[in-house]
Amino acid sequence: MSLEKLVVVGGIAGVHKVAANRSNGLIIENLDTGKKRFAPSRKHQFTPLESITIYTNDEEETLELAKVFQNMFTKLETTPLVAHSASNDELKTYFAEIIPNYDRDRVYIGDMKKIVKWFKFLNDRSLITLEEEKSVDETTEAEVSENPAE
């Protein structure tokens, strides 16, 4: 699953694909209809999903949204998705099961609601898969082990 081209636009519901970049805004594509429209940067705020992270209590301190979505997807059968309009306690319980080490002081209820809403939106459109992307370190190690120095 790649969140590279996906963006959330303030004031426009849903998650959109970036079709083109302009100096004064973005041309965004609706994931359902494929219809494109211009969203000016004077009026809208853009948040690429790829740049979003969740605070954790680990040394690394954050967890990428793609990994959060992977956890949610793999645990979908054992831990059903809660509604984004669920009570605060239900959302906290759900997040504790999905990400046991999330920082309870810095991850707010509003953040949890957005993540659940985005996950449902993308999962309903079959855009979330179990494909794991290799990190740069793993790729480099694989290349080194395949081509040992002579």
C-alpha cells in the first residue's frame, strides 16, 4: 500500500489523489469518480497521508500512517473497526488493541477519528493491501549479499 499520491484537503471531504501540482494549488482527483478539480492553496490546506505519523512510547517516537493502516487491516477480523463517531472510550480501547504502545497523552481523540475515517474510506475502495514495502536498508543489504566482493 502506497500513500505517496494520497492527500487530505481541508474543506473537501474524503481522501484524494494528487493529479498535478501547480504553483498556486493542486489538481486533485476524486477516488470514486476519477473527476479532477483544482484546489487553490489560498483556500485549502493539504496534508499528504505519507507524511502523517502517530506518536508512540518507543525510542523511535512515531509510527508511520501506512504501518498503522497495516495493523488495522491485519487485525480487522479479530478487532472490528469502530465507527469514527464511537465514544471516546471505544476509540481509545480500539487504538490500544491496534497500537498498544501509542502515546496516550499526545494522540488525541480527533486524531483517532480521522485515522478511522481515512482507513474506512480507503478500505471500502480496496486501496489497502497487505503488501509490505521494503525499506532502503533491506534493499541495500540484499544487494550486498547477492554481489559479494571478489
